[in-house]
Amino acid sequence: MDIFRLATSDDAEAIARFTSTADAGLTTVPRSQARVDDYIAATHRFLAGDSQANRLLFVVERDGQVMGISGIIPRLGIERPFYSFKRSRHARRASQINLRTDYETLQLTTDFDGYTELASIFLAPEARGKGVARLLSLGRLCFIENHQELFAMRLMADIRGWVDDQGNSPFWDHLTSKFIQTDFDIADRLSASDGRFIVQLLPSLPILMNLLPDAARICAGRPHEISRGAMNLLMGAGFEDTELCDIFDGGPAIQCRIGATLIARTVRDMTGYGDGLQRLLAFTGQGADFRATLTTGDLAAGTLNAAAEPLGSARIALAQDRRG
């Protein structure tokens, strides 16, 4: 049985072994053991009530092996402002002649400050295609459901933006790099710890997207192909698209009210074990004792497949809606 739980110091070496291969564009994925250690330490400080800690790191474990990680940033804007581009549509009409123009602008904004972010999903190579990603993603919503007092009323997820076959981001190449004149990897790494250069270098006035090459313009709000599945999973769990996108690669941002997630809308206490074909999440415990797993059962009856019995008494919720 796959188990979703908080990461511990015993997991650090195994996590770093597979996250060291992550692309630089995955800013919230810790790619060294020192960084993994920092994330785990921050996780346990946050649970202990440290107001300076602002990160939770989770793992999925199968037969004692760590299969992947995911994370939560409890409150955006605490360590630094969280910058996005906001897309707006405009129209102009000439009074003297029958001409009209439509255009879009991008405006630097901090609209997501105060939200809770879902972040850091990354799988070990041997876990891909085995259903682990769903548990890594939705397990976070189960944790939030059991600990609502720790999180904001609104959730968001920043989806990785589209890149070409050579790994280049047209959005970065034709737009952001014109103002932040360094390598993408350097800017992305710096933004993870100190984002002052963003507001110091990017224009405060709206940027006219009509002046951009089509290759860059169509990337505003376009997900990377490898991230499309993760985005669709969250959209099926209650998230909705927004008009905001990432300032570096143009990746879309999605959001959801904490009470509107698939987990929050369908959660109930289990009544026992029995047959059922619905795909369910079962979760139990508080803090470091929290556990979740994917299983089957009958939500209406409150019953779970007996294979989930090691989890004990649990709350259950749908793990899949009609879209996912």
C-alpha cells in the first residue's frame, strides 16, 4: 500500500538521489541533500508553531521506498512578495473611421500574496506511470482538510510553463530576459530566495503583448507538456484557471477556495470495510502522524476496501471526479 506522509530526516538521502536530476525550472523542488534537509527542518518547525517556517514537504512511500515528493507553502508573501503577470484584455475603437483594435497586456502583480501554494511535485523514475502522482497531489488536499486552521482560505498552484524541444522558453527569451538580463537558471534560482530584483528590473507599466512575437505571446498561460497532467488533476479536484501566469516561463496559475476542493466537498467519516468500486482517498491523523492512501470503496456507504485496514479509522473522500 502506498502511504502519503510528511518527510522525515531519514528520507533525505533517498529524496536527494532522485531530485538531483530535476530541471532548474522546477524552483520549489530541492535538488541537493542540503536543500532537502532545509525543507524537512522547516516542515517540522512549522508544525511546532515556528512563525518563521513556511514549508511542508511530503513523500509517498511504497514498501519502505520513497517514490516521490510534494509540498505545500502555507502562506505566500511571508518571506517575499509572490510576483505574477496578470493578463488583461482591452479594446479600442476609432470614432472617425470604422476601425477597432483588440490587445492584451501583462501587468506585474502580487495577487497571490496570502494564498497557500501547492508545490514541489517530483517523482522517482521508477514511480512514473504507477498512480503515485495522484496521491502526491491530492494527499496535500487531505492534509489541508485535516489542518484547515494552518492554511489560507484560498489555494493556488503555479504550473510549469511551455518550453521547446531544446528546453528554451520563448516567453523568457522574447520578454522577461529583455529586462532581467541573465540566464534563466540564474534568475529562477535567485527568485527562490530573494525576489527583490524582480520588482527592481521588470517594468511597473503594462506590457503590450501585441508587440511580442507569436512564439512568446501564445506561451502566456500555456503549461509544459509534462505538467499538463498535474494541472488537469488539480482542475478535476476543484481548481480553476486564472488570468495570472509565471513571470519567467509564462506558465499558468490555478486557484481554488479551501472549501471547494474535491476532498472538502466529498469528505465523510468511514463506517467500516466492504466492497466498492469508487476510487477513494483515506486519510487520518494530525501533524507528523498524518497518513493518506489511495484505495477503493463506497463513499455513500462509508466503506473502504479491506486492503486499507492498516490505516485504521479514517476519513474518506473521492479521489477522482468525472473529468479525472
